[in-house]
Amino acid sequence: MQFMLLFSRQGKLRLQKWYVPLSDKEKKKITRELVQTVLARKPKMCSFLEWRDLKIVYKRYASLYFCCAIEDQDNELITLEIIHRYVELLDKYFGSVCELDIIFNFEKAYFILDEFLLGGEVQETSKKNVLKAIEQADLLQEVILRSVLRSLNV
Amino acid sequence: AGGRSGRSLTPWPGQQEKLIQQELTSLKATVSAPTTTLRLMKECMVRLIYCEMLGYESSFGYIHAIKLAQQGNLLEKRVGYLAVSLFLHENHELLLLLVNTVVKDLQSTNLVEVCMALTVVSQIFPREMIPAVLPLIEDKLQHSKEIIRRKAVQALYKFYLIAPNQVQHIHDKFRKALCDRDAGVMAASLHIYLQMIKENSSGYKDLTGSFVTILKQVVGGKLPIDFNYHSVPAPWLQIQLLRILGLLGKDDPRTSELMYDVLDESLRRAEINHNITYAILFECVQTIYTIYPKSELLEKAAKCIGKFVLSPKINLKYLGLKALTYVIQQDPNLALQHQMTIIECLDHPDPIIKRETLELLYRITNGQNVIVIVQKMLDYLKESKEEYAIINLVGKIAELWFIQTMNAVFSVGGDVVHPDIPNNFLRLLAEGFDDRKEDDQLRMYAVQSYLALLEEEDALYPQKFLQVMSWVLGEYSSLVTDVDPEVILTKLHSLLKKTVITSETKMWIMAAVTKIASHASCSKIVDKLIQEFSNSLDTCMRQYAFELKHLCEDKALMRNLLPFDGSCNDMVVDASLSFLDGFVAEGLGRGAAPYKPHHQRQEEKLSQEKALNFEPYGLSFVSSVSSSGVTGRQSPTGLSFGSDTSGNSAETGHKETNTLKLEGVRRLWGKEGYLPKKENKVGKENEPQTVSCGSLLAGQMGDPPALRSDQVASLSEEDKEKQQLASTLFIGLGSNAGVSLMGKADTATQKFKRKSKINETQSSEEASDFQDSAASDFGPLLDTVPINMEDCEGNIRTRLRKASLCSSDIVEDNLAFETPQSLKKSGPDDRLPDIRLSQSSLFADSNIEIFQPSRNAQSESASKTPLVPCLSEELEELTHSEVVELCQSDALALYLCKVWTDDSLLLIVFVSNKTTSALNAVNLVFEEAEHFQSTTYQFPVIEAQNVERCQKRVWMDKICTQGILSGSVNYQSEMETRLEFSITLSLVDFIRPMEMTTEDFGKLWLSLSNDVKQNIKMSSSQDSLSATLSTLQQKLKLHIVDIIGNEGILACQLLPSVPCLLHCRTHSGMLALWFRSPCSALPDGLLYQCQKVMEES
């Protein structure tokens, strides 16, 4: 996978993850054009796009578009399932996820993504394992908080 | 708490810009303040990430992200690492500062820290620092926690991608990872294996068994339930394994053998109607078609593709088309089964589906359906706005259509095609486009298609086509590596032996043989060929054979002389012929006269006749060209040289491509597309033989034609159309049985053709109209026979005119040499002067009407005749010049008036008797000069104070910008007196407007071949195009056909009827002129006149 973009129906970027080294300028250009292209497509059209020299797989969940760029020989359907699995993970973590969850906790969304996809490849397909890893790290947060609070009390 | 950062940013989109700028300023202050705690810094980083995502510059925070990863506690570090991985790319210099932190964290006892470090390493890491962390990561492969092992494998995969050499020594550790007890670690290792097998499949054949076993276990549900996805066992793992198996089994029957079972099982198991099963099925089908085929599996896979194609789900349909595209070359019948679906997809509202369908059609394109497919592609192209798609598709169209259509054009048009067409075609092929790879593809395609054509034993191709073939084979056959040059040589050799091949074509073939021989090592065929043709009766062939023989003896020279793809290299030609200096010096030494250029000789001749020449020299426009701000002007001599020395040898062929380079694709690609008119003509002439040409026209004419309802009444109109389209698209594909799936495929095709012929006749009517008009335009000129001459002479004159009009000076010179000799032998003496004149004459004066002094005039003059003459009423109405005085003496004055009638230039010479007595025996003689015939007008008597006039009709025969007609008048008064005069005739005198419509202009434009382009500066007074054009219209009598924006088209004709078209375009103070005419010298002459007019105004 070359990159993944999340953007709203209004074209606002919500999350971006690039797995290929590109300059900021290129990233911006690609994002702008791709968002336009995808938003212009009608709901009944197919989820795959041949765009420039890339293959784009996108899917809309409520107000959010999830959009992945893959190479030509990659499997489009499985990429669609990657998106779906990521949404499932977000859903499970946030408890029926909505766009606002991602806006306000976008770093969490990134952590989950990094646990699921690493360097553009699927790392862990088990929902349980991904969330376990995230919760472990999150737990630390609470442990530290508690210790900080304790130290403040003392 | 940091996660709330976005809240303040989003709710007011209108103010967002301002808010974020404020936010960034405060962030900048905060991160650089020394008092900022790490906790606050973490908060800042989250906000910065957000700002950057919105597209704001936040590079000032990058270094602080690294610091945070370095110094923070776990939570802060986590955000620090995240920020680093989002901000930086793997070549960013700041990344080096992260290495120490990573090394430290990899050694940490805290699992979470180790995980974070591995995660960041797997995403971005500086290549040159890999050795610093590699041992640590290798250690992690033995870690007790599977998550650590998995991430370590993933980090190694990253290293393998960016620096494969650095991880070579740990390949056996990859194997260990493959056999890891945890499926996640094993799955991660597959990424590495897929990559390695992609690069070198033969090195990993021994692992095939393991991969098959793993896949069997996965498919059999032996993996922990955690790995299930929507109750399908580990789909990602399955797909990864299927891809690996495909790569391993490709072209390898033995390895493929091992995987047939598991593939079969995969197909069987994937039954649930869910996207994920289709994903696996798709991969499975692809693998089955990639590996060594097994018919049983192929059958099942084909059925599977059918499920995709017929699925109502658009995503699956798309993949079905993709799969079809993939398998079509192996199994064209599959496309036939689904042709109706494909036709439907061709008009699908989703452009992506359409495009994939075109991709599919592209793969099945053959000689019979190319036209329809290309038409479909063009239709798509018209709707498409996306640049990449357009580039891609245009490349394909060019490849398919260009070569094949040109093949059709050549084989159908045969030797009647205009020589420019093959020349242009070859030039396009040689010069190529921007992309080297595509060029070579196109050339290879051409070579292959020609080899296929030559394969047919008894096929007879037109000479021109054979010439094109041999040139392409000579130049580019070495691009095709899988064909032995010996095979090509054999084919060329057998061509050479055919009697139907003209000797010109043989030259082309020999040139090709020479070129191929220069790439190949010694060849028996070449030797044989040299032997055979060294004794040829054809001197050219003998010459070639000898050249080839000598070149073969010196391979180095040969390679030097004939570099590969050298057709576009500019050749340095010593135009001054300095290598002949010695020869010239020798000649001069022996007393030969020094060479004088043509214009010098002409001038000398003129100056011999007149003491002082006050007229500008006729041919001096070269200097005036340079004075008028010339940019990028091609030398007219270069042009005519290039087109006249048609390629008798490869070398001349080279020159052609060089000299004509300036003219681009335009001639083939007119404004409305590819020169369709010309093809029409070709199609018309050979209608019965060609199917393809006809249907091309049909395609161009518009929609797929409707079937006649009485033929297939049962089908709805729409379906019929589709069926027709299908039969046209899938024609020539697969077996006949496949075609008959369509039921009435054959008849449908027939009808399609018939309909197309109707279109064709229409268009050919147009074409023939055009041709007729063209013929009538050119006709009189070529066939003009001087009325007052005998037939024999007339013929000769016609011949000469043809030569001088249609071709170059060279040819004419030759003719001029030959004719007088042959005539001297045959013709009676009294004909000689005429003939000698006509060969070198500048002006034709074939129709001389002598106006005898009218009796009426005499009586009128008796009453009152003005001394300054005026024209008769009928002539007065025509456009004419002022009456100017030619010369005068005490007794007599000569006046001239030019009358530009529609069909000629009339010279009216008034002879005015100024004396009070009658002048007797006035003889007006137009001198027998180089360019003119002598004519004598005799006026027995001119009454006192009277004016007589004579009328001479002049046409321009050989084009020049200016010519002089001199003459004299003598009369008897007291003594015999002689008065001389000269009349300057300009090219403009013979130019008449030519009225036509824009459409006719376009047709004619495309049919003309001699062109001249020139940019000239416009003065400030002529800043508007229309003003400039009307100047040209007035001064040069050009007809303005149309003005569109900054472009204008004008047409005129040289009397009697040689058309010349002019295309003008203004841009930034320049006027770009582009002339075209069937006569090569006319554009040059007109250009000169235009420049003169522009300078004057």
C-alpha cells in the first residue's frame, strides 16, 4: 500500500498515512486531486479507481471516506477488507465510532492504524491482538496518571 | 487531554485559517521556550500534527518531536515517535538524530518501549544507519513475545526493501520466522518471501512444499480462530500464499504440479457469498492462470471469472473484467462467452468500468476489429478529462491503430498514395514521441506486423508499402530479439528475386539488407545475395551489391556508417562540396570557365541586353528575406532537394528525414483528426478489396449502424445493435464455433459492412467531388496546348510544363537537355525556335491575340483622340493598372496598361503618334529574349495624333517573382527609328483570388504537399490580423476564406489555375505564414511578395 487517506464528505482531511517517501508538495497535490476525484463519484459506482498510475480503493462509511492507494498487482477486494477491518477496529476501540471521535482522538486512530498496518503491509489481522496491543499502551497511561496523582497528594 | 486539541479548531470553518495561524504562532513560541515541560510538548505535538494535516507549515516542530521521543516518558515518547513517523520521510536528515533513541529503546526491558522502537523502525529508518540496529533486531527474532518477533520480522522486511544487501546474511533467520509457531510471525515473514521470490523465483522453489502445506492448513481451518475474518480463515495469509505460489509455479510444470490440489481446494472452499471470499477467489484464479496450466483447473477458474463478470455487484464486475483482461490472451474464447456483458460494460455509466473494458478490448484487437475498437477508445477519450488516462489510451490507440491503419492504407492505396504519406509515416516512426520506451514498442509492433505480412507467401503488396516495410525492417528489426535476422534476410532475399518488384523497391530492400547485415555477424544469405547481384544487369543493384560486399569486409566501418537508430541523427553534409575543390582547380587549370550560379548567369544575360539594370533582380529575394526579420525559415532549396531525390538509397532516405523535419505531424493529423479525406479517396478507389477501410469510415461516420428490421425481427433494436457491435468487436477471435454463439454473427457482420459502405459511398462521393474539382483545377494547366501550334509541339510543351510544374528544377534541367536533341533529329527546322524557347521560358505566351487596328478606331481618332490613351469600356470595368508610359521619342510614345482579367494578364500597349503626320510601318516587337517569344505587331500606318493599341495575353509558366519582358518599336518617319522598352512583370500579376469555402480549403490543404513556413515581424500599424489580411487581399489579390481568432486562411491561384493556400496566424507581434501549393516554387514566390507587401505597408 502506498498511502491511506481519510477525509470527510466536505473534503476535509482527517487522517493521512504515507508509506512511500514523497515531498510535502506532492502529498498535498495528490490529496487535493484525489479527494476531488473520489467525491465526484456517484454512490453506485465501483470502489476502485485507476487514477494516475495508481489504483485507488475507497469506501465511504457514514460521513467519512477511507481511501487507499495500492499497486497494480495488489488485490483490490482485500484492500477493501483492510479498510473494513480498520473501521471495525476503530469501532471497537471507540465504541461505535463517528467522525468526531477521529477528529478529537486522531492520534489514537494513528496508533491503531500503526498496530494494524506497518510499513504499508498488514501486520496483525486479529482484531483481538491489535486492540490488546493498544490497550497495553493505554493502560500505561493510566498507571502513570495514577502515580502522578499519588505523588501530588503526597 | 491532548486529544481534545482539535475541538477548538473545527467548529468555525470560516475562521479556521485565522485560528490556525494564531495557534501555530503560539505553538512556535511554546515549543522553543525552555520552560516548556515534556507534557506540554506532547500536547503541542498533537496540535502540530493536526495543523500539518490541514496543510500548514509546521517544520519548526520536527526537531522537538525527536526530542520528545528521546526524553519523554512512555506516553510522551509514543506521541513523539508518532509525530516523527508522520512528519519525516526516510531521507530526512533529522532522522539521524533518532537513531540513538531507537537503539536505546530496543535495549529497553519495557516491552512497550521495544514495540514503539520497532514500529518506528519498520516505517522510517535511515538506510545508512541500519548496521547500528540490525544486531539488536536480529536478537528480537528469538524474543519470547510473538508481538516483538513479529515486529522484528517486519522491521527486517523494511530493511530488505531499502537495502537488500545488508540483510543477506540473515536469510536463514527468515526461514526460521517462516516456521514460527505463531501464525502472525509466519505471516509477517511472507512479506519478505513474496518480495524475494518476485525478484528471483528460482531460488526458492524448494520452499514450494512448505507454502503449499501452510496454505492447506489455513484453508483447512487449522489456524486459531483469532485469525478468522468474517469466518473465513486468515484471508490475508491465503492471498499472500496464493501470490507466492503463482510466482513460483510460473512456467514451471513440476512446481505447478505441487500446487494443483491446494488451488482446487481453495476454489472449493471459497463458497460464502462475501467480499472476502471473492478476494480469495480472484487471487486464486490469477494464480491458476499464471502457473503452468491444468485444464481442469482452468475450467473451474473460467467458471469463477464468469461469476465475477455476471455479478450485479459493480466491484465484482470490475474484477471480472480485470480477470478477463488477464486471461484473454491464453483463452480468447472466454471473452466470446461474455461478449454481451462486455458490450454492456462498454456503455456503463461508470467510466472506470468503461476503461477496464477498453483495456480488455485492447488485448483482443486484431486486424478485423481494430477499427471499431479504436473508435470506442476515441469515444472514451473524448469524454475523459483525466490526464493519465488520456496519455495511456492515446499510446494504445497509436500503437494499435497507427500501424494497422497505415498497413491498410498502404496495402489498399498501393502505389497511388502520395509519396508524402509513406515519408511522413517513416518520419513519425523514426522521430518518435517523447517516451523512448513507447517508441520502441511502436517500432517493434511495426516490425512484427510486417514480418507477419511477409509471412504470407503469395501476397502481393504495393511497391510503396514494400519500401516502407523494408525501411522499417532495416532500421528496427534488431529491436525484436526473438526473430533471427537470418529469417528476415531470407524474406527480403526472396522478395528481391520476385519479378514484380520494381527496381526502386529493390534499392530499398538492398538498403535494408545492408542495415541488417551491419548488426548481424556474417550471414550466408548476405553472401549469397552479394554473389547473385554482383552480376546483375541493373547497375544500381550491382553497385549496391559491391558496396555491401566491401562493407561486409570491414565490419567496423559498416557499424560506424550505419549506426542503430541513426535515422534521426543530423547528417553533416558538406553542402559547399569542398571535397571537389581539387577537381575544380584541376578543371580551371585546364582552362575551363568558372562556374556561375544560375542567377548570376541570368543577371549577366539581362545586363548584356541593357546597359543599366534598374529593375530589382528577379531572384534576389533571399537577401530581402534575411532583412525582414526571419526566424526559422527553411531554405527553399533544401526543401525541394529533399522531396525530389526520392529515396533510391538508404542514404537519401536519411536525408529526407533530415531535411523535412520541420513539417511535423500536422500533415497526418489535421485539425479535425487524421487526414480522413485522403483515406476516403483511397477507400473509394479500392472499395471492393477492403473491408477494414470501409468500417473505419463507418466508425467515423458515427454511431454503430442499425440493423434492418426485416432481417432479425425477433430482437429489439438495442439488442441488435449490441449484437452487431459484438460481432464486429469479436471478429477474428477464437474459433468459428465461438463466433456462432452469436447466432447470426456472420450476417450481422455482413450488414454492418453493407451499412458502412453506404456511408462510404457518401464520403467517397464527397471525395470524388473534391477530386473532380481538383482535376478541373489542374486540368487546363497541364493539358494546355497552344492553339496556334501543331499537335506535335503541343505535346512537347505539355510535357515540359508538367515537368516544370510538378517537379523540381533538376528534373526539368534533365528534360531540357534531352528534348532539344531528340527534336533536332525528328522535327522540321521551323519548329525549333519555339521549342527551344519553351523549355527555358519563364512566361507562356501561348495565346496571343493580335488586335488589328480597328477601322472604327481610325474614324474615331479622326474626330478627337486624346493623346494619353485610355482603355476601351469593356476593359475599363476590369481591374487594371494605371496607364504608364513605357518610352517615347519625338514622334511616338508607348503606354502600357496591365489588365488583370480573371483568366490571364492582359498587356495593353498603346502606340501613340504624337506627330501631326501619319507614321508608317510601325512595328512593335516583343523581343526574343530568354524568357519570351518574339512577337511582332505591325501597324501599317498610325494616323497623326492617333493611338493604336495592341493586346498581349501573358501567363506565367515557370514561377519566378519577377520577370522582364522587353521589346522595341520601330517606325519610319524621316528615318528608321527604334525605341526600346521593357515591361516588368511580377508574380502578383498572375495571382488571382480563389474563392472557396472553409471546408474546401481544409480538404485542399490536406491534399497539398509543398509547403513553406515563415514568421515575419508585423509592424505596429498592422497589429490586427484582419488589417494585415486585408492588406494582403488588396495588394496580392488573395481571397480571404475565413478568419477565426488569431488565425486566417487565404486562397489564391496562379493563372491559369495553380492553387496556393495560405494559413496565417498572429502571435506576439509575429505573423506566421504557412503556404501550401501543388507547385513547389509558388509558395516561395508568394512568400516573397507577402514580405514585400508587409514591409511596404
